[in-house]
Amino acid sequence: MIGTSVLMLCVFLGIAFYYDIRYNLIPNKLILFFLPLAFINTIGVSGVGGLVDSMLGFLVSGGIMMILYVFKALAAGDVKLFAVIGAIMGIEFSLYCMMYTIIVGGILAILILLFTRTFLSRMLTAIQHIWTSIKVKTTEPLEVFKVTKAKTMPFMIAVVPGALIAIYYVYLV
């Protein structure tokens, strides 16, 4: 299972990376193609036990990312992306992948802020908006900050290294 699943994951992430960087979206057609393919691969290699792991990976990964989506920390494409990663690789891998992706994303965000020399001013502005939100007891100042001042990067820039680190630690060490 490891060989075909890792190959399928790499192909899926490569295509998703292209679309996310180029068009800022993960196409539904990509998800609808790879999701059944992941389940078929799992059944063919690991049988029903593997299918249970694949389904748990799909549900848990998608569920965790859905919570982040509800709080507007991620886009809907990222939820679909991790649900399919969970279906392809199973629950254990998908949890490690999420952890490494979040770590890589945090490091990249800090590096971007440091190298663009806007770290201090952006942090002070963010703290000011958080404080205002607490004082007026509404999230409107945070929404304004998010739309007008916050910088974003495609999440796939962190997902690919996170997945590669997870492959290394889960299967190669």
C-alpha cells in the first residue's frame, strides 16, 4: 500500500499545487477523481481493514480542517485537500501531515514577515485590532484587519513540505 499510496499522494499534491499557485483554488474535479481512486487503491492493497483506515483518515482530516474553515483559518479547498490526503494515506499519516504542515506554515509566515521587514508593524497592527475587538465585543475589527491588512500565502506552499516530512518520518525512519 505504501508504494502506490505515496505515488498517488505525490501526483495528487503536484496537481493540487499547480492549481493552488496558479488559480488560487483546488478544483472539485480533482477531488472527485482522486477520492474514489484512493478508496479503490486501499481496498485493492489492504482490504476492508485498510478501507476503514482510509475512511477514518478522510473523516478525521476533513473534520479537523472543517473546524479551521468555520473559524476562517483556511479556505474550503484546504478542507477538501486534507480529506483526500486522509483517504489516500489513512488517519495516522494525515494527522502527522497536518501537524508538519502547520509547523512549516508558521515558519514560512515568520520568515516572510522578517524578510519583508514588516514583522513589527504588522504584529502591532494585529494586536491593536485584537484589543479593539475585545473592547467592543465584536469580531468586526478582526474581519477588517483580515480583509485590509493581513497577508496570505497559498497553503500548498506549506502542505507539500509538510507531506514530504510526514512521508519521511512515518515511512522511512
